Amino acid sequence: MAQNDSTDQEREATRYGSDQLEQAPFASSSAFIGDAKDSATQANVDKLLGRKRPQPHRSWTQRYVKLLVVGDSGLGKTTLCQCLLSVPGSDLKLHDGTATSHQQFLEDAESLCSTVSWDDTTDKVKWVYKIQDTPGYGDDLNIMNSIHLLQQYVERQNKIWLALEMDKGRGIDLADVEDPRVDLCLFCIQAHRLRPVDLRFMAELGKVVPILPIVTKSDSMTIREAATYRREVYRKLQNPQLPEPQGSAALGGISSAINVFTFEDGTLERAGLLQSHQSQTVPPFLVVASNDVNQDKLDGQDPVFWPERRYPWGVSEAFNPQHSDLLHLRLLLLKEACDELSAAKRARYTQWRRTTLAKQRHTSPGRMLLGLLLPVLAGFVIAKTGFGSKSTKQAVNDVSHKFRLHKITVKVRDNDADDDQHQEPQTADSHSHAEGHQLVEPPADRKFLGIF
């Protein structure tokens, strides 16, 4: 009976093509089991498919992403973040960085940080996004003050996480602790012209955190100007060729590529960038942001958050892919590239931790104290035992003499081995002559490398 059933199934399979095989009635385990009436068939099915096992319970996890927003004053950094993170019905309050000072940032940077979170029900992950506002670097005459301020901030966040890792008595899993490390720097660039100070800032800050260049207020450029400027920014990011600034020889020039975060092709494709920018380079992103929202779409039956900028000659829509890259950037940062950003942050932090701990081992107080005490102890022993300069020279010469004898012996043995391979076997006379061979020792008064 079993052979007849299997024969019928094979005959049935020949009636279906390879592409329709999965749709065959026998290919469905539920239909096959449903048709089995007797216990013998049910036992065979259980033996073939195995018993149904309970699915593992998936618990919720919490993930953190911190974005550092950097740029000159007046470029619309706060408006950009507002458009990136807002959703219909939300009352998102971001810190207005118009009057953010360096002193305020130094004293309490967390007060300038805005937080938004949402739940990914598919993967059961609660994402917490933190937007760290920074002072506009055009407010300070010395650009290096702003650069060092942000570099120290990124380093300080890494040190906070390192202290948590090394704390033996923390008593809590790090997965439940808020991650202060910076994932990405959103660097805002003005339209029409990329200044040398912008390249300098991105190059120096890129040493501690990857850069994502964003051209704000791109609706001030025509279509041709926008395409030309995009290529120009991309070319300068790959090859800055920034000369050494006058009066600041310590800075040096910039010739290597700037550390720009590179998304994988699959991530860009899922965000729709490869389809809409087939002949253009991304990044940089050219975006339009606005605090004005289309009220008709927001108050409709299906509310849609749709920021736009109205002019006498038309409307520039922030989420229209033909007008701005903001929608693609939003998909990247908030959905498609979340795991990619987190993985890059962990790899970057691992390298930073390895370098930092290596420096701490070499500059630890115990090693420094040992380096100071060893010369003192050596001088004390020499003075106590009367180990003078003549005995020191003699000891070094003895060691040198023995070392040179060893090298000559090894060299002669190697030559004898080569002769044995290339010459005929030796006779008894020649063998006895080789046994009587004496090594010529160097003069006993030979100085070691001419030092003594």
C-alpha cells in the first residue's frame, strides 16, 4: 500500500512542472496530514516531518542611535532634524540651536539633546534616537576651537561606555544601559560653494566619527546647478587637496579622502536611491526642509506629514524625490541603515578601545615609577660593588669576542656543508686534514663596534 501511494505521488509529480512543484497537492504538508485518516499514516507523517515544536518567545530589546548635527550657523540644522523625525500627530520639540554657545555645550551637552523613540513590532526592537545639537562653528573666529570641542565630546562618550564595561560592580546588563556613543555626524553644508573651512572641519572631525554630508536649502539652486554642485562636493570629499593654512604649520594640508560613511548597495537600493540617482553620486544628499506643513494632507482621513516651502512661482516639497533627497535620507537613517550604523559603531569603538588600553598600559603609573627607579637602583648597585668603567669595558669585550667566534664557527660549518654537497666524497687523508682544521680567532684586543 505504501509503494502504491509513493508511486501515485511520483506520477502526480511528473504532471507538474518544476516551477509548479510547490503547488502540487502532495507537496503541502497540511493537506497531506489533513487527508490522513488512519493512525498508521499519521505515524508515518510524524516520523517524516517531526512533531510540531513550540516557537521560541522573542523578547523586546532596546537599541540606541545618536546623531551629531554639525554645521555653520543659519543653515537650518534644527529644521532638518524636525523634518527627519516628525510624524503625523506628534508634537516633537527639538532644541533650538540658534543661540547655543560653546560654554553651554561644555557645561551640559545633554540639555541640548533631543530624543525620539518608536517601536519596530516586526523585530520587537524599540529604537531610541538622540539628536545632539552643537554650536555653529561660524560663531568662533578660531575654527580649531570648535573642532577640538566636538572631538573631545566624541572621545568623552567613548570613555563613558568604556568605564561602564570595566565596572565590575555595575550589576546590570549593558543591553539595558543607554548607549552614549555617537553613531554618525550629519554635517550640513551650504549650497553653491564648499569652503576650505568646511573641508578642514570634516577632515578633522572624521578622525573620530564618520561624516554624512548634507547640502541644506538646495531649493536655492537650479537643476543644473544642483547636479554640478553634487559632483563637485563628491570630488572634493574624495580628493580634498587642501593646502597648508598660512600661519598654522602644525595643521598641515589635507590630501587623503575624508571619512564619509558609505552605505551598502543593498541598503541604498531598499531606500530607493539607486533608482532615482542612477547617474549621480550619493552622498552628498541635497535636501529641502521646512517648518511649514501641508495642512490638507495632515488633516485628511489618512494624515500625512508633508513639509513644503511655498514661493510665488511654485511649491518645493521636502518629501518629493524630484525636489529633495530628504525622504531617502529619512528611510536610510530611521529604517534601512539602523543595523548598519550600529555595526559600524561597534567596530569603530572596538578599535578605539584597543588603542586606548594599549596607551594606558604603556603610560601606567607603575611602569613610569619603575622606569624612574631602575636607573637609581642600578647606580646604587654599581657604587656598592665597585663595578667601574674598566670592568664594564672588559665585560662587553668578552661578550663581543664570544659572539664573533660563534658567528665564524657557524659560517665555516655552512661552507663545509655546501662543499659536501658539491664535491666528491673525501678520502681518509682529506678527512683527517679537515679534522685538524683550526679556526682563526680574531685579535683579543678587537673593540666592540668601536665603542670601547
